[in-house]
Amino acid sequence: MLLFPRRSSSRRTPSSNATETTSAGYAFLFSDPAGEQKAAAKILLGDEVDKFIYSGVELGRLLIQIVLVGGLAFGATKLFATPGRER
């Protein structure tokens, strides 16, 4: 979950300043899902391509996943713990 989080890529139009965000699915944490788009747009935009095309981790969904999986794991340890065994 932490190594392959859900990613999104965003594209901002220079003329109208509108932003379009699309889901890029699950990708490795250090990979850039928008890398191909950046390479193609670098011809037109030059070094300013990072201002218009970027990607990131969907932090809201990652937080929900961590809370749910952590809660299920905690509940499972309490449910399946052997009774009478204390530390």
C-alpha cells in the first residue's frame, strides 16, 4: 500500500489556466506516471513543463486505506488473541 499508492496526473492548460486531473492507477512510489506526457510536452514548453504537467499521490485515499487496514489488523489481533495469555 505504501510502496504502490494510488497516483493521479494533472495537466494545466497554459492559455485558459484550467486543470484536468486523471487517475493514473497504482504505481511505484518513486515513479512518475506523467513522465511520457512530460517528455512529449517538453518539445513545446521547454524547461517549464513541470509547471503544466505533474503527478502526485492521492493522499486522501491512502489515508483511508491505512486507517481501514490498521483497524482491521488491530481488530484481528484482538479477535484471535489467545485468552488468558498475558505479557
